[in-house]
Amino acid sequence: MIARHSLIYVGSRGVAAALNMASVAVFTRLAPAQEYGTYLYLMSWALVLYGATCQWPKFAFFALYEEARAQAQIGTVVRILGGSLLLAGLAAWLAAALGLIAAPAAGAIVALAVGFTLFEGSTEVARTRLKAGAVAAAVLCRAVLMLALGSAVLRATGDPLDLALAIAAANALGALPTLVTMAPMLRGGGSRTEARRLLAYGWPLVLSFGTAALAQSLDRLIIAKTVGPAGLGAYGAIADFLRQSFIVFGEALALSLMSIAKREARIGGMAAASGVLCDAARAMTAIAAFGAVFFLCFDDLVVAILLGPGYREEARRLAPVLILASILMMFRAYYFGQVIYFTRTSRLEAAAAFATLVTVAAVSLLLIPTLGAFGAALAFAGGQAAACLVLIVGARRAGTAMPLPLPDMGGIAAAAGAVGLAIAGIGLLPGGTQPPGQALRILLLGAAFLAVAWRIDMLGLAGAIRRRLTA
């Protein structure tokens, strides 16, 4: 099951990531940095609104899910999500009424929050019930729709508000495959008992996810107000690309391995889940180490292909710090942050979110006025590092630490470093950066990654292949 689910999730997320990167490439060529930055500004506020109102129910559902009470739990979480959307709409209306934001922008932000809620809520229910095929279909549908609708809107109007509405529609329509799997479970009503259980577990997440969403977006909001939307456009384009590159694999691992680990923990406790969790740690380390080598060694090529001319110079300057920040974010969200599903409380997530917000706010206010987007990148990295530290220390004190196979992780990092030095050396040779040299460097990196993945039996694929060959 692990190999099959992991292959489905990683395959779908990988294809979706490629489509999302294509979306960034197309959007940054169709939209000047000013307009793209305005779209990212709306997206940042939408993520804050979604995080503060509509994000917590899905995490509480995953943590408390039991097959015997599935129908009542699903019916209850759907009703809680509906109420959360009403609160989100009320908050946006109030902000517009007070003149804090223009009414059209508020409407676009609410539309994005609705789209996020439909997609994230339905996929969370489906992945908790191990409906891997439906989740994969939803992920692919959303990616295709984002590229198609976003490109069409930018060609037709070029308006960042229209682009935001197109992305909202892509999320809502992309949720259809998972919503179909939920339909038979919605015949019954909600349960007050289940609602109380979800609220008892999830109320700290209301604060923590709102805080975390603000922390994740604060650097962008400060850039928009100090440097301007054009500066945010360049920063956001490369940050989103790198974040997508690492997060897509971290999320796929969480969707597959963490779902199985949670089931094992329900049956036999944390010790029973330890093996799956160690597999996840090794896999994420491989993704982080070899991904960092790829982006550091091929940054000129990647940036030139991905971004339009107006974004490239700033992207190259920011890439090293944002690579580190993206890796830390992957581990924070999809490994260390998963500890809340193996404890009886979600308060540790609130502490991590608060640490992130304080760090990002302090570093942003200190560095962005003088360093601009580079200061924001440092703030982003510092916030993720602070959250990881809080989660590691807090989990150990609570007696539910996520296992870390440090010798294996160190060996993976060393192997990636060695091949990185070899690739860098080839690049210094005459013709090393010409097409034949670049092809050799990419093949060398790919071969090293596959060797490491086989050695650690990443996602159980090597074991599955061995069994097939010996059958």
C-alpha cells in the first residue's frame, strides 16, 4: 500500500508541480511585475483569511478520524467549514465597509478563500479515507485549470483581480473528483458530539493557523507596502517556484506516508508508526539535499526558463536564501509539524506559529527597509527555522518526538554534497556549461539521486521492484 499510494501521490503532485511552474512561467510573461505583484498581494491576504477561519477543521478531522464514525464526522466537518466560510465573508465585508480594502479586492479575496476551502477540505477528507486516486485526480484538475483559466484571463484583460478570480474558480472546480467521493457520506446530518470533539481538539488551531498564515505572508505584505508591487512580483515569483518545488514532494510524502503512519499509530501507538516516519524523514532529506544541489548548480538555466526578463536578475540574487527557506518550510510543515496528529493536543502548532510570526516580523522590520526583498528572504528563512526548533524541542518535552534517523540523513546529505562538487567541477571545465556539458551534469545528478533513493528504499519502490523480480 505504501508504494502504491506514494507513487500515486508523488506522480500526481509531480505533474501538478510541473503545470504550476508552467503557470508561473506563463503568468510572469503575460503580466508585468506590477500586476503580478498585485495578484500576489491579494493571494497573501486570501491565505491569511483562509488560515484564520477555514483551515483548522480539516486538520482536526484528520487527527480525530475513525472509520466507525466516518459519516457523522464528515457531515459535521462540512457544516463547520460552511460556518467558517460565513465568518470569512463577514470579515472581508467588514474590512471593505471600514475602508481598509476596496470592495472588488475584498470580493476576490473571499472567492479565493472559498476555492481554497472547497479544494483543501475535500482532498483532506479523501486522503484521510485513503482515496488516493480521487486526490490525485483533484490535484491534476486544479493544476490544469489554473494554467488554462489564468492564461486566458491575463490574455483577455490583464487584470490581477480577474486572475485571482480565475485561480479561485480553478480551486473550486478542481475539487470535484474528491467531492464526488464525499457525496455518499453526506446523507446523514452532523453530530453535536463530533462537533464538540473537533472543537476541543481544534480550537488552538484557529489561533495557530491564523498566526501561521500571517507569518507566511507578512514578508510579502511588508514588501508590497515598502518596496511596491513590482518588487513583490519578482520576489514572489521565485519564492513560489522554489516553495512549490520542495513543498510538492513534502506534501506528497505527507499525503501518503503520514496517512499510513497515523493509521499505524491508531492501532499500535507511536512505536508502530516509527518505521514509516523514519522513511518519511529519509525521503524528505533526499528531496532537500538533491533539490538544493540542482537549484544551486543550475540556477541560471532554471531562472531563464521559468521567469520573464523583468524577474530574472532579482531571482538569481534571492535564490540561495529562498532554497534554504523552502527546505526548512518543507520539514516544518510536512515532518516536524505532523507531530500534532500523534498527540492529544494541537497547542504545539500554535507555539510554532507564534515563533514564526515573531521572527518574521522582527527580521522583516529590521532588514526589509535596507535590504528590500533580500531582507524578506532572510526573514522567511528565519521564521521557518524558529518554527522547526519549537516543534522539535516541544515534541521532545511532550514525549512524542518525531524520529530522526540522523546517520542516514547525514549520509544522504554527504552523497548530495559530493555529487554537487563533481557537477560544479564539470561546469568549470571548457564547454562545461554548453549543452553537452549541461546534459552530463544533469545525468550525473539524476543517477546519484536514483542510487540514493534505491539504497534507502524511498517510498518502498525498491522493495516493490525486488519482490516483482523475484516473484
